Amino acid sequence: MNIFEIRNLTVAFGGLTAVSNFNLEVKEGEIRGLIGPNGAGKTTIFNAISRYYEAAAGEINFRSQNLLKLKAHEIPRIGIARTFQNLEIFKSMTVLENVLVGHHSRLHANFVQAFLKLNGARHEEKKAAAFALELLDFVGLAEEAENKAANLPFGKLKKLEVARALAAQPRLLLLDEPAAGMNSEEIKELDDLLKVMRDKWNITILLVEHVMQLVMGICDHITVINFGVKIAEGVPEVIKNHPEVIEAYLGKEA
């Protein structure tokens, strides 16, 4: 059963069409790769899903809900979370505080209740902190909880961003180059983490990534785009040997 669908999506900036008539169907519980050369339009698609960019045409549906009718701040509330190609960590905050920011969309206490520290708000804060610590333990950062995020090395910052996205309790997780800058050991850890994450919380994952070691090892299906247009789709073995994919990445001999 499809949990997420994009139909004929077009995103344009002035006279430049960044994504053209793009279609995608993702089944619930699937790990779907979205790959292509730099500038192919992958992050543009993520930004359209997140409602940071307006679509010129098309539909984006999540669990039969039209995302194009929502605003950006409403997207996490319906069960979609994401990470970013460029880290968006609050480095002046602690590691734990960063994860709590991600859980904000799931809290019910209003500003007055939180400000006055009423019983309901205090209880909710304790539950949120316990859940945040559970997520930090899951990604291997529990011992860093009270440290400033600014003091973490790059690989751990990547894990922190995943934990913060999980704090929104998503059904669909958009990961934008989570393995960028990681060494081979960290990539293997991320591979294991994403598989457990999918199985533990029944999360559907849409993954943009250039590290083919991760993409080919973890994805159920892969969609390939180039210059904003889909050029291939299929299981990893098919994509790995697809002539148009090879040409897009390696170029065509003159």
C-alpha cells in the first residue's frame, strides 16, 4: 500500500525548471533511494515536500492528504520529518535540547501552561525528556546528552540530526545525504541504524544520498533523476547496471 505519492510535480524558478513532471510512489515501510548527480533536483523535491518551495504543478499526497494545501510548519504535525544536506543543528544548545526541539510539534501544552509550569505541562516535559534520552541512546549519543552540540564531531552531529528528526515521531522520514562526510565505519553504523529504525517504528524512509555503498545496501527500490527528470527506477541491481544511470554519473564518451 502506498503511503506517499508524487504526481507530475514541476518546480520552477523564474524561467528555470528544476523538476519536471516527476512521479513517485512509495510503499509503507519501504526504504526508497532518490539519487542523481549534483544539481539533478533531489533536494528541490525534498523542499517541495516540506513546503519550503512552491510547486508550479502537480500533486504531493501523504496518506491521502494533499501536502500542497499545507504550510511548512504543519508538515511535521502530520507525520513527516526531515534532515538537511547542510546541518541545521542549534550548536549553542545541548544535545538533549536539540532533540527536544524536534519533539515540539508533538507537545500539547500551550504557551501559558508551559510558562506557569502547570502540572500537565511539567508531566509532558518529563515524558518528552525521557523520550529524547531514549532516542539519543538509540543513535549512540546518550553520553553526550548534556554536552553542547558545538562540541560534537561531524559524524555525531549527523546522528544528532537523525535523532531530532525521529523526535517528531514521523511516519515518513526524509533523509538528505545523511552519510555525507562519514567514514566507512560510520556509514556501516548508519546502515544498521536505518534498518532498525524502519523495523522498530515502522517508518518509511526516502533517502537522498551520493554514497552508493549505503544506497545499494539499504534501499528496497531506487529512483534516479537527472536535470529534474526521472530517468530510471527499480531495485538496486537493476539501477547499478542501467545504461542511462551510468551515463548520468560518468558522462558519455564523445
